[in-house]
Amino acid sequence: MRLHLTLAVVALALGGGLLFRPAPASGDAASDALAAAVKAGEALWNKTYGTGSKSCAECHKTGPNAMKGSRLKSYPKFDKTLNKVVTVQQKLNQMLVDKSKGTALELGSVELNAIEAYAATLR
């Protein structure tokens, strides 16, 4: 939870563009944990999932679906497909299941937190 709050504070403080650039190991536990999560998230973002053999990066590199960290600011929001309000992590899981034909990750899991942290760095 602390990682998510730290990321949210950084995102709000910077307000656009590159929301967070992970720093080299600083000896500060919170900064180092966030940098490690972003690095792990990048690997997961580029990993193929499920029988659809798609990675997040394949659909969200360029064009109208290009992922920008600033898009995360719009969550939670109403999702027409699910007909309910969803969080970023619920939307990420929806994509993993629907588009990649994979298995949903546990909300708040290390993996899902890492993907969210990395996505917030994209511009």
C-alpha cells in the first residue's frame, strides 16, 4: 500500500509527462523499493501472457492505445464493458484476461503493483 501511495504522490506532484524516473539505489528504502518495482514492472509489461501470447507493450506502444502514465489519473472510473467502476489494477486484470487470454493477478500483488508502477512512468 505504501508503494502505491508513494507513486500516487509522485504522480500528482509532477502532473504530467514522465511521472517518475526510478533513481539508482539511494539507500532510501522507499525510493529503492519503488525503483525495483518499476524495473520489475517493465519486465512484466513486456512479458507475453496467456494463450493469446500478447504482452501489454504489444497493444500499448503507439497510436490511440499508447499507454501514458497520465491515463492512470483517470482511475477509478466507470468501465462500460464491465458495467461497474474499476480501479487501475482491475483494468489491468481485465486486459490480461480478455486480450491476452491469461489469468488475472491478485489485486495488490507484487506483480500487479509492479505493472502499475511501470505504467505510471510511461509517456
